[in-house]
Amino acid sequence: MKKLNVLKRVVLYYVLLLWPFMLVAQNGSLYKVSLSEQLQASALVIEGRILDQMALWDDAGQHIYTLHEIEVFKSFKGLLTSKVYVLTAGGLVGDQFEQVSDQPVLRKGDCGVLMLNTSTIQLPDGVTNNNSIFEVVSAAQGFYRYDFKANVAANVLSSHENIVDAFYPAIQSLTKLSYRIVAPFVVEAQVHAKGLKATAAVTISSISPAQASAGTQTVMVINGSGFGSETGQVGFKNANDGGATYFNVQASEIRSWSDTRIEVFIPSHAGTGNVRVTNAAAEVGESTEIITVTFAHTNLLFSDQAIMTQLIDVDGQGGYLWHMFTDFDENNNAKEAFTRAFNTWVCASKVNWRLGLPTSTDVTTQDGENVIRFDNGEELPLGVLGRCISYGFQCGDPLINAVVEMDMIVNDTENWNYGPDAPSSTEYDFETVVLHELGHGHQLGHVLESNDVMFYGLGEGSSKRQLSSNDLSGANYVQAKSKATPVCFFSVVTDGECLSNNIDEQTLLDGLKIYPNPASTVLHVENTAAVKLHHMTIIDVNGRKLATIPADNGEGPHSIDIRRLTRGIYFLNIVSDKASVSQRFVVSY
């Protein structure tokens, strides 16, 4: 009942304002946390394998999380237990998804080392004992995924070669503890087996195309021999860890498989590099040719499906209206840097984003309001500079999800450079971080091209404030797709305008006052802005124009008779001589 009520409530927000068990990790706004810092911050450090996953609402029905069941092999620190449950933010429950930009990707069957602390998230009764539920320390950096073929343990920002002879000792030298075996699992045997089978039995003679986008259902053709008649796996360099490991495509992304030819969709996590084929007998071959991935479009990974996301017309004005929380808005340096980054995307791709009035909303949840704010206390995990969250739901085409809201949180305690001067060697560049996170809001994933804004990593003293040709290609792709194909009952997006052309719109918004709201008989509109109104149009939640009211006296005030409107929520589209805005109002009795 809770899930149904939450779904109804959230869908209502979005309608009236007119996932998967795995997340898409997006880590360009992380700063590197050392292995020593991670171990010190962790109560439990284990080696294990992901057995199963389940997405669910928290007990308050505010956020979606994914619960991962982990089989434990070794304990490097903390209690001895054969199984733990690890909670990551985001997932897909029923029709709704929540996607969080800094979370680790934990896939069924993955093995590796997890840095953990006891979770503070309250889950519904009956899920499992909350004392046995943990969260990953340092977000996406807290999972060191094993690649047995390469004998590497890698997280999103660092990798360790030689798992047994180097990575294990590195951990033990810092904890001053020897690991304890919980269940038999011999990494040496896994590495040995995978290495021995990397023979000429699997040969890749060619891959095509040599350059392509990821997550856009672009097909790659792999020619060679030894692939076998039974379907195996195809792996691409993982754009979320610098290419240290390979990311295997979903089974549904394999279009055809024969002994000499494979056709696959290039997955959203794919980065520039060579391609690996593993046949059903676990024999491995890697291409000598590389594919250059120009941009990646965000996909949600759920139930062996790669689901594309799409921008929609949420507010009846062709896109999304964002609001800065008051203390963010009052920080002029942060506000100006954010606005520059915001405008960079809008001017480049015409994504229909607009900045509205400041908001008093200081929480990040699915509430129908796109909010930019600083974090409170230690809200953001260790190592996270900024976070973008996309909310939405699935309807109609099961492989397309509508993004109905976005929120952004920025760490308020870092040594920020707000610009416009370049950062020093000890500063993080604020504009660069928010530009990258806004790229995730634009539904773009990571790449391995270091000149791109959507490059997976960022360091102190570095800045990237201009979009590359690859970034622009990705943004244009998403905007064009979102303009062309409606999702569910939403209208398609329209082109936005640079903020330099929207100053009049902001002026109009600042000067408007609509009251009472809710109203029952008469709605009053006051305009203190130095612009004259032309007319006002009442629009219902289905986008139908119900009435147009002339504004002959320009500035107002105006009184609108709403007695003929039925109970519900409507939009008042207000057009001035320089701009137009939309305001929501409620009719009640």
C-alpha cells in the first residue's frame, strides 16, 4: 500500500506540474579517497560476490534504494559473517526510478572488496534486520571490483594490480590485521583459470564501427573465430573506472551470436578502448583494434534490459524550471558559477532549462521541484563533490523512461574555486563540477576522453568549463530525441534559450504574485515587474487551453473568475511584452 500511495503521489506531482536493480554510476564529481582513508572510515571490509538485488522504498516512502545480497568470502576488518546486505541509493520500483550520480555499480555475479558502514536508512519492517544492512563508504570508490583476466581490483578512481600478492597485503598493512576466511574462494585459481583460457582459441579479426556513441542502441559488429555457437559475453572498457576493467553488455543487448560473427549494442558504460569476447567455455579474446566512444547516453540497467532515459515537458513550458535554495542563491560566487555552467548547456544544446525564483525547500526528494542546494552536515558521502539525482517513471515503451524531476546537491565544505579565475593546485573548480553534474542531468554518462566535460575523473587544480565537440554531440542527441518522440502522456520538449535572453523572464517571475492559492472563486494576479502583460491563458493538466484573459491594463492587478473551473490544479501562462512564464494554481471548494 505504501508503494502504491507513493507512486500515486509522485505521478500526481508531475502530471499536475504540466528501475532497475542497478544504477548507472557517474563519478566525475568525486575526489580521490585513499585506501588508508577508506579503511579507517569503514567498520566492515569484506571480499564477496553479489548474489541478488532488490529495489525498494525507504520506510518514509521518500527515496528508492537497491538492496544487494552479498556472499562473504573474506573479512579484512570487522565481524565475521557469511552474508551481508548492502544498500545503494536509487533503483526502479514498479514504474518509478531514482538515479543517483555517485553510487557504485554492483552487478549480480561481481566479485570484489567492499568498504562498509552500518546503514542509517530506515527500511520497511520485514525487509531484513536493519542491523545487518550496510552502506558503501566513499560512494562509488568503496567497491573494488575484480577483473580476474587482468588480475586487477579497481574502483572508479584507482586500481591495484595483482589481487593476492599486492592488493591483499596493501589492505593488511594498513589495518594491521590478517584477513579471515569466511567461505572458500581462491582468487589465485580464478586468475589462473581466466589467464590460461586467454588463448588463440578466441580471435577477433575486426570490429566496426571504429567510432560511435554508447547507450544509443548503436550496433557493433565483431568478426573473428572461436566465439562458439552458444552465447557468451562481450565486454567494453569501463568508462566509470578509467578503463581499468571491462563492462559486459546485458544479455538483451546481444543481437546475434555465431562462431565467427557477433552483433551487440554498444552499452552506456562503454569507453574508448579494445573489446573483449568471452565464449561459453570461458575462453577469452581481445581485439587489437579500438573503438573510440564519443559520448554516452544514460541507460538504466534492469532485469537484463538497458532502458534509455528521456527528457520531457514537465512544466507545460517545454522543459524544466530549476530553483536554488535560499542559502545557495545568497552565495553570489556559487550562484554565478552555477549559472555560467547552467547556461553553457542551455546555449549549446537548447535544452529547455530555466532558473526560477529561490526556494525554501532544503531537502532532496521527489516533490515536483528541481532544487539546487548545498549539502547539510555529512549528507554527501566521503569523496563526493557533487551529486545529481534524476527521478522519473516508466510507461508506454518499456525501454524508455521519462525524467520528471532533477535535483542537485553540492558539497559546502570543500576548498572551492568559484572563478572566473583558474583554480589553484589545491582547489576544486566549482563551475567544472556543476557543469559535469548538469551533464548527468542532461542524461549523459561518462567517457574516457580526457578533454571532455563528461570525462570520468577530476582532480584538484583542474578545470573544464567549455563543452567539447563530443559533449555537444551527446547533448544534441538527447535534445533531438526528446523533441522528436513523446513519452507517455507528456508533451515533447521544446528548445530553450540562453539565460542572457531569459533575464526578462526572471524579472517577470520575480515581480508576479498570484493569490489566493488555492482559490475557489477569484484568482488575483499582481505584477510589480517593469514589464507590461499582454494576456493570460488558463491551461489544464492535459495541456488544453481553457480560457485566455486579455491584460489590457498592462501592469494589473488582475482578477480572474475561476468559478467555472472544476476542482484540481491548473497552470496560468502569463505573457508579457518581453517574456512568458507559467504559474501553477489550485482550484478548491
